[in-house]
Amino acid sequence: LAQVLQPALAPFRCAPKLVAAMLTGEFTDFKRKSKSRTPSFSPAISVDAKKRARAGVESVGFDLHESPQFVEYVADTHGTLGKYKGGFRWLYLCLVGLGAGGVAVGIHFVLEKVNTLKFESQRLMYEAGCDVFTRYLVWLSISVALASIAGALVCYVEPLAAGSGIPEIKCVLNGIYIPNVLVLRTLCAKAVGIVCSVAAGLPCGKEGPMIHSGAIVAAQVTRVNAGPHVTPYRITHEARDFTAAGAAAGVAAAFGAPIGGVLFAVEEGASHMNPTILIRMFVCAAVAALTVRFFAGPMDHETQWGTLGTEVPVEFGRWEVERPYKIWELPIFSLMGVCGGLAGAFFNWLNTHLSRWRMAHVGPRGHVRLAEVILVTLAIVSFNFFMPLVNSSTTNMEKFNVGQRLFVDLGGDAINWLFHSEDHLDNSMLFIFALSHFAKTVLTYGLGVPSGLFVPALLGGAAFGRILGQAVHESGVIGGNPGVYALIGATAMLSGMARITISLAVILMETTGEAEWGIPIFTTVMFAKWTGDLFGKSIYDIHIDLRSVPLLEHRPEKDMLVLKAKDCMATQIRSLPVRATVHEILDALEGTRHHGFPVVDSETRHFLGLVESNTLSRVLQLNREFGSFVDPDGTAEPRVVPFVEMLRRGHPEPPSIAEVRSSLEPEDFSKAIDLLPYTNRGCYTVQEHACALRCYQLFRAMGLRHLPVLGQDHTVRGMLTRKDLLAGAESAEDFLATLGSPKARFALVSGGGGKSGGMGGAEVRHTVSDNSSSKDHDQTASMSLSMEEGSTSTTEEGHAV
């Protein structure tokens, strides 16, 4: 216990020195000096371990492919055909909103029915005179059975159905390819699993899985045609925008908050945004909210059909009377935000260590993970059943007071009690519930069941806020409303964990109808975020880091300023001539795991452009139909495989090497292909002395997958991918940490004494072997919880070193 608590207490031991440093203006030096010895709440993973984990992770490029083949396709779809594409896009966006709303309504309706049956069984047994222990066994059996279904769907059907799905969607929108994250199997496992895990009594929220479900619905729509167009939305940037709209629709469907859904997708998910994408997301989110409000109320018998009420899957009720606040309450709300940030950072730290243990001992699937689900469910359900009975005059759940119902009700209903109950709640019961709920949420997030974080975090914060609100109300000095303080506490806790700010504030205002509370909510979320950021990243970013996913954040590390492109690039590049033989192309596809090949002039070796491996595979496969092969020494002009025909066969998904070989005849191997029609002649390139920080900005802003590095003679010197940049930055960070002195760092940055520039002669370039034979898709399939430790090689996106 002492070993576990010691790192957690270390930051507080330096508090006096921190205060003194802030008063004397030496906070920057203090932060730099204490950084190496003060443990962070963020995960610390070695550079080598990150390289091994990233070996099986691939990315997707969103940049314009300026090949003559693609340019011809775009020109052919201009004019009237282009209007078809635009019109069908709006139709499909509405269908995505309808689908996301339908999934949310289905989850909500089934969950309410299952939960009603659980309570009905307790009522019937109580009326039949059954003792408490018998009722407990029935309650526990139902809960364990439901949790076992949810766990089995994760452990044996689809591991990516675990958790909320928000980190995975964030990675997809950033340009990371994660197999099976957007398939129908994951949707079915997620939707059924979240009903079972929430109904089982685990502290899980259904809003995160609804966001993931909306993204999956959008991904399925990209496979359809648009009138005469053949699957035009399968192109990477089109699919990305649909996925972002689906995620926004998922938030809107969960909370009935279309504006909040759009802002959540912008703030937390979408890495590439512009006004056009924004309006598409809003249309999709608005349709999802409309769908939910149309169906949820009548299905719950709250309103008549055709009446759009306030009933949504996650709804916190409305205050019937005006709740004004005083200006001197703002400092209290700010302090609540600070406390929420501290609590959120502590939650993230605890969950990080628990997740590491799970990665090392439990794994992403199998019997061990299912056994953990059952054991955790046994403990949580047993505690929640017996805790309300302590010092209680009744064992009938229907007669429980509000404090007792917090342990057995669903999260949304419990939040409603804390927000709107006019009764005075027992502070000791509230405190026990808040602490136990915090611990249960730590255990549950990352468990092998579908689970969201929104409602559990809001519920725990609302309990703490209600305690403070009742104390303030009873003091008579301010006379604040306890329910409003519960709202502020809920805001602070969730913002401290997930560091969500603008979207969270708007979602809460939309769900409660309290727009006048915008300023207190804004103040709280900002103080919670600022406080939490002092200790580490958000819970979503932490879980992304635990999986060592090469996510490109909005801002690069400052250490990249001292790096040049040549310090990070991979140097052993497989290039192809303008007219390459089929044998050469197959050897390149089979002998490497490259996804992009520089096309060079056969005589001067000058760089001409970049051709992608999936295009090469598809051209080889379609030769029989279009005759794209020519004699190597001939002068005949080959026919170009139309881009639309590649889309018809599933492009950009590549065919397997076996499929490609089966389409070739023995005499085809000596023939050649003119690669220029398929080559991106306008791809971005950098010189080898270019700053790595600028390269990072190119990747982040333009959505690149590959960045060729050229010498002054216009020959290929290397290749950069996002993994190269991040690995180089991490190596540089470790190297600079050994220098210690700011003067030494400045001397290194200025290149003093260095002959090669950049790192002043210090070699930071990472070396990677090219001996891995396993395929990317197989390695990333288990990325939902842990990374494979088999091969120690690191393969890159378009090259191997």
C-alpha cells in the first residue's frame, strides 16, 4: 500500500516549494527541475516499447492524390454528375442521423424494459414474503448473467466493443487505421453489450457506445452508390467526414443535443475541420436529435405520437422554477472546478495503473478477461444491494429514500434525483455513495464490457456537489440551491477526467434547459481543465497513449524544433522505375510492407512522384479486363485502369497477394506497367534539412501518410511517416533530458560545435529492422487493450529501415 500511495503523494510534497517558486517568479525553472523526479499521472512508456507497439499500426492519407488517373475521374464526375453526388450526400447524412437516432432509441427502450423487469422481480418476491438473502441471490444472478453476456460479446466476438469507443473514433478521425472498429459486428456487440452492462448495475454510461454506434452507421453508408456514381464516399477524406458526422449524431442522439454533438466532434474527435464539414455534421446531428425526440417519448408513454417532448436516452430533467445565482458564488464554482480537476487527475492515475495491469495479466480477450468481468460484477452488485439496507427500516426497494435509491437506480435516474430532489439527503450516505462510486468507476472503465464514462463521471461529481450544496444552503449565508451545486459538481468531475470544455457546457445546458447557467458552467469546466492538465492528459488520451497509437496532436512537442527531417527519416527506400515489370512490382509488394513507393527516373534517379501499394495491387488484378501491361522495350501506350473500376472492386481496400497472383498468367511476369498514370506527381516533399516541426505541421494539417525527403539533387534521401516523426521526437526528448542545463540545450539547438546541424552532430535517428513477416491487420486486431510483444521490429508506412 505504501508503494502505491507514495507516487500519488509525491506531487503534494513539493507544494511548499511550488508556491515559493511561483511567488519569486521562478516557476519555469522549478517546473523544469522537478519534472524528472515528480511522477506524472500520464503513462510513461519507453521509446522502444512504443516502437514495437506501433509496428502493426497503419495510417490513412487524406491528401489529394494528383495522379492523372484520379484527375480524370474527378473531371468526369463534374457538372451534373457532381450534383448527384452532392444531393445524395445530404440524403445519406440524414439517413446516418436517422440510423444513429434509431440505435439510441433501441438501446434506451430495451434497457428500460430490462431494468423494469429486474425491479419487478424484487417487488413480486417481497410481496411473496421472500427473505432478503433470497432476493439478493436473484438480483445477483440476473446481474451476473447480464454482465456475462456483455463480457462474452467483448471476449469472444469483438474486443473493440469494449469501453466507450471514443478513443478509437478519435484515432480514426486523426488518420489511424484500426481494423474492425467500424464494422457491423462491432455495432451489434456494442449495442447489445451496453444494454447488458448498464442493466447489470455496473457504473457504465450508454452515451459513449452511442457515439461509437453512430460512427459505425456512418461508415456503412459510405459503401453505397450515389446514383450513377460508384461508391464515391469510400475515398478516404469522404469516409472520414461521414464518420465525424456519425459521431456527432451519436452525441446528439444520446443527449438530444445537436449543437453539443457538433461541438463534441470538433473538440474531441475531428482532426480536420472546415465550415463545410461543420454544416454537414450539424444536419446529421439535428436529424438524430429529431429522431430520438420523436420516438423516445411515445415509446415510454410520456407523450403522444407526434409530440416532440424532452424525453431522450440521457436526460437530466428541467428545473420548474428559476434558479438565480449570486456573483460571490462564482469563486465557489471555480474552487469546485479545481477540486474536480484534482479528482479527475487522480481517477486517471488510478485507472492508468489498473489498465497497465490488465494489459500485462488479463489481455484483450479470452476466459481470464471474462472471469474478471464476473468477479467485478459480483463485488459491485453485492455492495450496491446491501449498502442501502444499512440502518434502513425497510427492505422494499420501492420504499427506498433518495439516498438509498442512488445505489440501485440507473445513472441517469440517480442524477435526476440529485439535481431536482427537494428533500434533504443524508450527507453520510451521500459521502459513502460518492466515494464508493468513484472506486467502482475506476474498476469498471477498461473492463471487458461496453461502457461509457459520461454518466458515471457526472453522477459521482453530482453527489459531491450535492453535499457541498446542502452545506451552503444550510449555512444561510448564500442560500444556494443544492441541485444547482450538484450540476456544477457533475460538470467539474467529468471535465477533470476527460478535459472536455465547450461541448460539455453546451450539452449540459441543452439537456437541462438552463442557458442562464452558462457562465458558472463555463467557469467550472475551465478551472477543472486547467487543474487537470497540470497532472497529465485526459482519460481518452491516456488510453490512446497506453496503446502507443501514433496520434498527431494539435500541437507538436517543442523538442521537435531541434530536429531536422534527416534526423527522423528512414533511409532504406524501395523505389520503382517509371516503367516497372510485373515481377518488380510483385517483389516490392511481397518483399516489403511498404504502402508507398517513390517513382524515380531510371537514368537520373530524380524523384517523380509517389504510387501507393493498394493502387498497384488493384492494377495488377484488373489487367485481364483492361490490358494495362506492355512489353518492357516496346513503345505501345498502355491502357489505364479507370479509377471508377477500382472503386467498383472495393478500392481503397487492397486485394490480397494471392488474389493478385491468381489473376496473372505466367507470361505476365515479364511485362511492364507504366506507373506515371497512377503516380501522385504533386505530393508534398521536403528537403533533408527541413525542420521536423514543419514536417509535423504538414502531416497534421494536410492529412499526409507519407512525406518523401529529397536531397539538393532532387533524389530520394528518405521517407517520413507519422511514426518516424513521433519516434524521432521521443528520442530527442530523452536525449535533451540528459543535458539538463538550459545553456547546453541552447548550444545544441544553435548547432554550436556540430557539423551536421539539427542536433549538433548528435545522432537521434531511430533504426528499425525489416524482418517482420506478420501482416498489419493481424497485429492491430487486438489493439483494443494490449499490443503484441512478439516481433521487435518496427515497420513503417511506406518504407523499412
